[in-house]
Amino acid sequence: MQGRPVVELGCQVRFGGRTWTVAAFAGGQVRLVGEDGEVAAVLLSLLFADAGFEVLEAPAVPGVPPVGWLESLPEMVRERALAWERHVREVETGRPGGFGAAGPPRAEYDPQARTLAQREEAKAAELSAAGMPTSVVTVRRMRARYRREGVWGLVDHRATRPRSVLGRADERVVAALREVLEAGRERSGGTLGRLRVYTERLLAEQYGQGVVPLPSSATFNRLVHALAGGCGLLGSARQRRWRTARPAPPFVPTTVMAPGELVMMDSTVLDAFVVLDDGVVERPELTIALDVATRSICAAVLRAKGTRSVDAAQLLAQMMVPAPMRPGWAEALSMDHSVVPYERLLGVDDRLEGAAARPVIIAQTIVVDQGKVFVSSSFIAACESLGVSVQPAPPGNGPAKGHVERAFSSINTLFVQHVAAYTGSHTGERGKDTEGEAVWTLAQLDDLLQEWIICGWQEREHDVLRHPMMPRRALSPNEMWAALVAVCGYVPVPLGREDYIELMPVKRQKINDYGIRIDYRTYDHKVLNPYRGERSPAADGLWEIHYDPHAPGQVWVRLPKPGRPRGYGWEAVPWIHHTLVTAPFTDFTWQHIRRTVARRADRIQHEHDLALALRELLERAAAGHGTRRDKVVAARARLAGTGGAVWGILYGQQPGAEADGPGEDDAFDDGEGILAEDEGEEADGIDENWPGAEVNRDQTTVPGVARVGVYDPLTEALRW
């Protein structure tokens, strides 16, 4: 411990360019003895005012004692040090409390009547008589320690020696055990006995058999807990992976002040069974987008297992479009009955008329995990087209997106556990015949979930949502959105049919004489005739093709359209076997067929064989025949037939209404479909029955656009 140098008897100082030793103090003067024996008497004020004055060697004034260290000592050691402090003060000042203490000093310690040596002898005799044998040398040593280090110098430092949590364990055993623990960080969990065997083997390899003995089992187990307890090397494999993936601290919380500033997106398998077609029972997969600022569930997509990048793209689209009221919902769930400033927002965005009470939030940054759905090129491209920044979380690190993980847990406890055929969070909580309890179809459960999100989540108070002017009151997500939208404003983003096509997965290919071939499926139509074998205007010369994995019966090709505002248009091109396979199917179904049908002919015949096998599978499963695997594949395919309803909702159409949209395979029933009325008419690939489309005076079908504006809180404040 370091202190401040002072001038006292015996110290050396520099004065007048020479080195002196302080010999005595008297009446404001100091007597100095030079190196040659010269004696000088100098006023203290003159000594300190000299420009060359310097204290060369002097004991340091004790600093502030480390009170925190004293509190960590055993009580007996601490009390003994404080007692010695009182004894030393009494020897030096005559009073146990030091200078300024009340009461006269005891006669044997009176500085006016007894010398310092006599007081030291009296203290040694007193302590020895009290049962603590003490010599005069010990008293002097304690005085010197106290002057150097304060009360810390009076502590018995045998109690302050650093103690290792490893005790006196052999360093070779410790090193080997650490290596075994690190090697098992990514392995499945095991017992302490397995660690002991592996450590013994490693020591035998490094030093020879029996050279380094292991401690007893109890000592070894304590050593394992001491080494691994604080490093996350024990516990479940999931916990160990989490500790490995966690970034180095310190952690700084993210502050979000505006809706959409930070949105977290993730998927999970729902803890409930649903009934697919033909009685197939399966757990669906839920994908949600959660706004951190308002804790709003901006969008939710419930699918059969196998979420694709197109589902994530649908989630992006749902966030930006008002949620329509569904048949059977109570009027209280509409936005005009909620706390949001509905009338003011309706003057900005006509799409809000008749909408449900779910916020419309435009994401700026989306946090996703390392799942292939969210890091796929198609999802990244969809986000870039909407001006959304994607921030991947560290792999295997749930706390990096803890808000959405906690939302999944809340959905499980507040909604899913009340659904028939609830499976529990793990198999230990599952009932005897949970699959037999399943009664809800996927569409029905999705309808229940969407309704619960509006009335059970958006209207539920969240303890973390607080208004600066009302910090004691918890707000609901809708109340928080209403408070923030009045400050941050509302900028609607209208999406048309072409925007939804842009959100689909993309491929870049040539247009050959036979058309377009994707994964043993050939797409062709006469609309491609002018572009067969031609290079596209793009730099790579390839044509941009978008497809829906849930409805691969058609694709969309971006072709030049000089008369269009953007200079291009989308043409829908059907699969050449769409009349052979009329039932809906998915890319998942197609991949199943490809794995089961061996190629025995050329490419053209093999594609025809695949189409026949696909039709037979769908017909066989529809009749209740085939293996359970065939039934699951066919049931998922039939669910894809309702995929157009999702896009219909985004266009403002009620579920169950008939609409031709992305994913509708029956758009080519006549072989020509909506592409062209005749060969002399240019096809634009847009159906006039498409929701939101309108026909202008020259009978050209164009998508309709809702009237939208910008919500300016400063201007709108004048109308409140």
C-alpha cells in the first residue's frame, strides 16, 4: 500500500542543493545534519519554500485501509486487528481512540509522564497479563506496521493467503481434466464417472500408466465442479452449446424507441397436434415477427412442418398490410374499437377501413437466427427490395433474440396449452393419447391463433411497456403503438400483385426452345416465343424467374414491357403437365416423388413418369390408401392448395373467397388461361379478377392502389 511522503525524524531531504537528515523538531524549527556532519537549524516555512526542497527517503503516511478486504476476513482475525489498533493508539497518544478522544489517559500511558519506551513496556506487560504473551519487540513491530499500512498491517496475514479452489490437486491432473472437459463441450452429456475414465486415459498417454495417480472419487468430483462450474462445462448439452456461442461480455442492452426499428423473426414447432387431410395428425410450425418497441406480434404464419423462405416473405408482407376482420370475429376486435388513433390514421391509409386491431409496422431491421430459411438468398433479396436490414444472430444463441423466444414461451402458456391435443413442452409432460385428442384442422387453429393475437396478446398489458409520462402503468402492445405512432408518425407501404411476386424465391435461367426447366419440371407457354434462346437485358444475360415452393404448378418470368411504367411485366408460365396433375402439390411432394421414382428413360419421358407417379400418389392418398408417409406428403400438398388464401388476405380478400393469385394452379385450365385471349393480344399475366385490380378505359387490367399518405404528428396534432 502506498501513502504520501512526510517530513519526520530520520528522513532525508534535499535543501539548498545538499542532502540532509532530519535530526530534531523544536519551536517551528528543524535541525538538519549534513552528510559531512554539519548541523543547521532552519525554519520549517523556509525549508518548505525552498525551490529545490524534496523528501528523498521517508516512510509513507498510511492510506485509507481496505475496508472491503477487512470485511472478507474471519471475524476473529478482524477483531484481533482492530484490538491491536486500539493498543497501538494508546501507546502513541495515551488514548485508545487516538488524538481527540474523550477522557484523560491512563497513568502508565501518559505521554507527559512516561517515555515511549516505558509505554511500550507497559503495553507488553498488560497484554501478557491478559493471557496474550507479548514482548516489547512485538509492540514496536505493530507500531511500525500501523504507521506503514494502517490497520491492514495489524492483520494476521496467514488468514489472507490466497486459497485456490483446486486445493492441493496435482497440476497434471488439473491440466488433463481441463482438456477432457473442453473436448466434451460439443458432445452429449455423461456422468462424472466417464470424465474420470477419460482423464485417467489421458494421463496414461501423456505420462505413462500409473505415473500420475487420480485422487479419490469424492475429491475428483469436487475438482470437476470447481473447474467446470463457472465455465459452463457442466449441465445439459444445450446449455454448453449456449455458453460456447455466447459472445464475450459485457453486454449492452439495445434501446428501441420507434415501431419497426428492431423486429425479431423466428420459427418453432407448436406444442399441439392438428388434423391434416385424411386424418393425418401432425404438429404445425409457427413463424412470427415481433416488434421489440411495442412487443406487438406484427404477423404470424402457421404452416405444416417445413417452413420455406416464401413463408418468411409472406410474413414480411403481412407486417405491412392491415389485418382484415375475419368472418365470425366480434366487432370489438376491429381497429375502430381499439385505442389506436383510427380516424386520423384512416385519413392517411384507406386500407385501415374494416381492419382488425393489429398494428401495421414497417420493419427497419430484422434479427433472425442462422436458419436456412432466414439466411437464404431469396429472403435476403425480399428484405432488400423492401428496404429492410437483416441482422443474423450468433448461431445457437437464443438470448441474442430473447424477446421472440420469450414470446414463444408466452404463446405456449397463454394459448397453446388450452388447445385440444396439447403435447406439453417435452415428452415427459405428454399425455397418453394426445394424437387422439386432435380435433382442429390447420386452418381452424390458424384462425383461432390470429383471433387470440388480437384479443389476447395485443390487448394484454406487458410489464416492460411503460409510457414516460405514466411510468407506473403497464401498457398493452396496442397502447404502446398508439403512443409511439403519435411521435414517430405512420408511413404506409402499399403492396401490389407485382410486389408479392417480387417477394417469392428467385432463379436466373435461360429460356430455351423447350421453355424453362426447374428441378425436372418444364414450364412453357407461347408467351415465351419471342425470347427463346435470347439473352435478357440483364448483365448476366439470364432471365429472372420467381416461383412459389408451395404451388410449383406455375412460375413468373420478368419480361420486357416497354409500355409499362417500370419497363417490364410479369408473365405467368404453367407447368406443361398441369392438366395431368390437377390436385395441388408442393415442392416437398415433388422431392418425395423424385426420391421414389428411378429414372429409366430420357429427361422428357422421366418428367412424364414423375407426373404420373405424383398423380397416383395424390389419388391414392385421397382414397385413404398408401403408407402413412404417403398420406403425410399428400396432406401437406393439399394444404398448399389454401396457400392462395394467404396471399388473398394480403390483398384484402376474406378467407374462403375465391381468388386467382400466386399459388392458384387452376389458372391454366384451358391451356392458355389468363395469359392471352388470343395470339394477337399481348398477354400481361394479370387476371382482372385479381383482388385489388381494376380495369381502365382501354380494357387493360392494372393493379389497384389504395390511397395512402404520410401521418405527420405535428399537422395532425392541430386536429385533435
